[in-house]
Amino acid sequence: MTRRADPRETRLPVPAGELPAFTPVPRQTNRHDGWTEDRQRRFIEALADTGSVEAACRAVNMSTVGAYYLRRQKGAESFRKAWAAALDLGVQRIEDVAMDRALNGVEQPVYSYGKLVGTRMVHNDRLLMFMLRNRAPERFTEGRAKGLNAIGKMDLDRLKKQWRKEWEAERAAAATAEEDAHAEKINAMLSKMRERRLALMSPRTRAAYEEYCRLTDEDEKAGYRCWDDPEHDNYVDRDADWGEDEDEPLALPPPDWRKREVEESEDDAPRVRRLKDDTWE
């Protein structure tokens, strides 16, 4: 039975030099859907990337049972050594991912009455201390797990702030580099547009435009301001006598302007008599 191609059998290549060279396990028959030499190498590379045998088997479209069976075969000594080296490398990458989650947190959804209303960043201090005990046991543990005292919590807060600043500095540097790259790209596009525009001008118009640019640069270098130039329409004479407005002041309203005369008007509507009205005869 021929195994169908699996789209999951695609992955990023491992950088050269990270994994040791090994001799693939010899097979009696070279089936295209079996453990070929190429599939064995790609399995070891996927194992180094994920640190999981099951994930590596999915990457090459093979079963975990077949992988362990291949490992027990005669002539698989080199394959077993590469397997162990790949697992060590995969565990290191898993530790890097765990450290990143411990420092920066994990984004979790927030629900209210069954509806998604937002997300929040959740930090796991236990995961962070676990990573610190494994990476620096001489500082954070004495061979056994222990809780944080006041000094330990202060050290943890200090380290978290320090790592946070370093992480923000790296992001700021990356953002600045990206902005500089975009600015260079925009300037290059503007330069091309200017050259194209100049190429379409007549010699007389081009000479006038270059003279205009030269004079504009001279004004900018000299610090020219139009409001300080007596020959300019926007010139402002600061020494001039700005007299007060000689217009007559507005007349004030009379003292009783708020009072209104209310004319009494007779009510033409018939009066409604009630039971307690004294006008009944």
C-alpha cells in the first residue's frame, strides 16, 4: 500500500553545523514510502527543531512505532547517537521558548457571559523560577526546590525589570532600523521621481528650477524669515506705535432691561366649576 503525500511534510531547514553527521540505518528494501536515507535525515532535523518524537514523525509522515523500531535495528548505532544529539538540541530550544514565555507572558483570551471581550498577558512566576533553578542552580537552589523569601522576591523583581529593559531596548533598536530602512526607501523613490520630473522639463524651465532650489537653500542657511523682511508683504514692524482703538464704546443696556412687562389678558375660556366652588347658587 502506497502512503499518500502529507502537506505537513514540510519544515524549515536546520542551520548547517548544528547536528552531527550520521550513517542512516541500512534497509533491506528501499521503498519510497519507507525509512529512506533522506527521510531519516529529515526526521533527525525535525527532532532537533521540536524536541518531540511524535512531532518529528508527523513532519516526515511516519509513525512513532516505526521510528522506535528503526532505532532498535542492527546497524543503527550512528542513528541512535544522532537521535540523542537532536533531543539535546530540541530541549535547548524548548527551554528558550519557556524562558520567553516566563519573561514576556502568554496572551490569554478574556470572556464575559460567553463572549470574547479582550485578551490579557499572564505571567507565570513558577515557570520563571523553574528556568532559573535549571540554568543557574548555584544561585537559585541548593540542590532542592525552595520557596522565595523576601530577598528572593526582590531579586526576581529586579531581574524581571532588567530583562524587560533589555527586551524593550532590542525591540526599539529593531524598530529604529526598520524605520531607517523605510526612510531610505522613500528617499530613493523621491529622488527617482525628481530625476524623472527634471528629465521632462525644458532647458529653460530646468535652469529656473535649479536657480529656485539654490536660492531656497541660501535662504534656509541664512535663517530668512518673511516677517523680518521690510520688503515682504508679511513684514511686522515691532517698533510701530500700536495705539488703542479709538472707536466709541458700546452703550450699556438700561438697568431694568431684564424686566419684561407682562400684559394681563382676560381668559376667554369658560370657567370650570367644581363641587367645592363657592360660586354655585
